Amino acid sequence: MAKYDLAIIGSGPGGYVAAIRAGQLGLKTAVIEKDPFLGGTCLHVGCIPTKVLLHHAELYDNFRNAKEFGIEVKDVSINWPAMIQRKNKIVTKHSKGIEFLFRKNKVESIQGWGKIAGPGKVSVEKDGKTQTIEARNIMLATGSEARTLPGVEFDGRRIVSNREILDLPEIPKTLVVVGAGAVGVEFASIYRSFGSDVTILEMLPRAVPLEDSEISAELEKAFRKRGIKLQTQAVVETVKKDAKGVSVTYRDKTGKSQTINADCVLVAIGRRPMTENISLEKTKAKVERGFVHAGPYLETAEPNVYAIGDIVAGLPQLAHAASMEGIIAVSKMAGKDAPAFDRKRVPNCTYCEPQIGSIGMTEQQAKDAGYAVKTGKFPFSANSKASILGHHEGFVKVVSEEKYGEVLGVHAIGPLATEIIAEPVAAIGLEATIDDMMFTIHAHPTVWEAMGDAFNSVRGLAINF
């Protein structure tokens, strides 16, 4: 029986990053993956392919609006098969990159269905055969899958999840998106750029409901300007296929029943943890509605069993969160210093147009937590680089504690928001104050310098607005 210091079930951004760090720290490590390729949902049917299409959409928008920049472009058209081919090529490249990194760090990859087979043991099933390995530590990184509505099944063409919509045979003329979270608004943005007539149905009172309310309002305004129709407080009742496509019946905010027809419906209402059939019931680990409870170092109640990523109760279902969780857990089991995982330091990034990046508390959350709150806001319309790029929409909003100037949260919507959010992530991690950030030198001209003006605006001292 093969023996390891660590066996990881799942090779997504939590599992493969944890495995590489384990190899770097000298732990003999095996990764068990049910699919014939490494990388999990994020690489193959999530973050990476979605962002490829988002970039293609941005390029297409730039070509269509090139005249504004003094560039005459004629006969711009979409080669959909070529776009899909490029997406797949990028995914394959990076999957092979993980294989290389495993070899480099002496991580063994085992294909098959992994499950806990007792204390310190993992069984791997493949093609009707089972092998068992021993491991001093076991890490569960099995990820999540798309939820669907009651009675609604994905068919891969008309009713789709985030997986199937990446490989549609053609761009739908009409698309209904159920759910205005990150996945929903990103695909709405993509297909609107490609010419689809897009309608979003959101059950809650606003789009991107996890973001600051001012971010939601700005996104809704930008989407309306782009021709994306958004219905909030819309409760979907039925989704049915017919000869022409799909019909969606929902109750609007007044309680009135409405029906909308479309070529395709994307259901983007969240994700469910994949913790079935891995024998968690045979351990002491606490599981609630499929989610595993874990401590500050991602340890479960079962000795030497850790859980990371989308399956962990109460933690954000984000690739970068899973990666850091894996690094922290591996560092701990290797006897290295590592901080406890702090969900308040996890950035949120949504890659629609305009982009959204945020970290920390919203204004309302800070008030609810009892802080005396002071905010500042700086619009991208006053930023030189945003003018150069031709993207003036949006703003940076800073939420701070009034007396001492503690940075509680930063929220950005607009050009490169997912990139420039890196500065406040570091600021909050290092417990910087508003005054620290006011005297941080920001390069000019950059979109990033809007952050400097936003921090200054908390004190009423923004230079450029």
C-alpha cells in the first residue's frame, strides 16, 4: 500500500495549489482526481474559459467602437468556432502546466474517484477496480457544481449551466439569465457584447447582492445603457422547452405572472458542494447541507482531515480563497508558521463590463457591526487614464472607521477594477489606515491612481474631483 504525507481529493485551484506547496515543503503528496485532466471546474468550465470569452467580448466591443479612437475598421464579425477553439487551447495549455508543476514538485497524480476509507486511508475507484493508499493527512478539495431550479434539468443546449454555455453551437439571439450574481452578470455581459438580446431575472431586490448597494445601482445603470434588461424581485416558477426554444414564467415584483421566451436559458443561482459519496458520514467531520465545517486552519473534527474550497461552510466559493486555504492548511500540517484564514481579507472580483472589485465590509455591513462609518468616493470620470481608455463609468468607494481611519472596505466598479483592487487587499491585510493610504504615491497616469483620490476623498481632500 502506497504511503504519503498528504492525499488530496480534487485538483482544482484549492487542491493543485495545496499539492504544489506541499511538494515545496517536502511532503510526499498524491492528488486524486476523478477527471482525466487536472485543474477542476475553475480551469476547465469556470474562471478561465469564462474570462477568455469576456476578453474576446471586450476586443469585439473595442473594434466596433474603434471610430471614436480615430481607427476605421470595416466588416468586423465574430468567428464563433475560432473563439471556442482559442478558449479550449488556453485551457489545455494551463492544464498541462499543472502536470508540469506536479512533476517539478514531485506530486503524484492518481485518476479515479477518491473517498475516505478509514483513518489515514483513501480508496480510489476507477474502471471497476479499487486501490487504497495511506496518508498521514487527508485534504478534501472536491469543489462544487451548479445548482438548478426545482424540476428544471440542464439539457446542454436550451437550458444550461456555466458549463454548457461555454460551448454553445451558436450565439443565441435571445438569452434569459436566471440569477444576477457573478456568474449571471458575467455571461449576460459576454453574450450582450456578441449581440444577444439578454434579460436577467433576479429574485433579490438588486443585482450582485453581495456587493455594496451603490455598486449594484451603478451596474444596473450600466447594464440598462448596454441594453441588458434586468428584472429584480422576479421569482421564476417554470422553465419549459418548446418547439421554438424555452419559455420562462416568473412573478414580477408586483406579484403578476409574466412569461418570456428565449433561445436559451442560463440558470446561475449558485453552487452546491460536491461532498456526496466520499464517505464523510464515516468520519467525525461535521457536515451541514453538504458543507463541511472547518476550523481556522481548515481542519475538520476528524483528526488529520482537512477541507478547503467550495465545500467549506461559511467561506466564499472563490478560486483564490480555495488556493490560500490550501496553502494555510499545508503550512500548518508541515509545521510552518501560517496565519489563520481570514475571510474578511478575501477580495471579490466580477469580470462583467464594467468590472467589479471589492474587499472587506460594505457600508451597510460596517454600520450593522457598530462602526462609526465615514466613506469617500471618487468617480472614474475624473481619472485621466480612464478617459484615455474611453471607459468613464463607475467609481471607487472607500468605507472607513471615522475616529482612527481604519480601512474597513473598498469597492470599485469600472475599468480594471479587478486589477486595482489588489492595493486595498494589501492595505487591509497590513491594517493600514486612511492616512497611510493618503500618503501612498500612485503612479500617473494610471487607472490605479483613482484609489489614491478615493482614500483622500474620505477626508474631503480628493485632488482631481
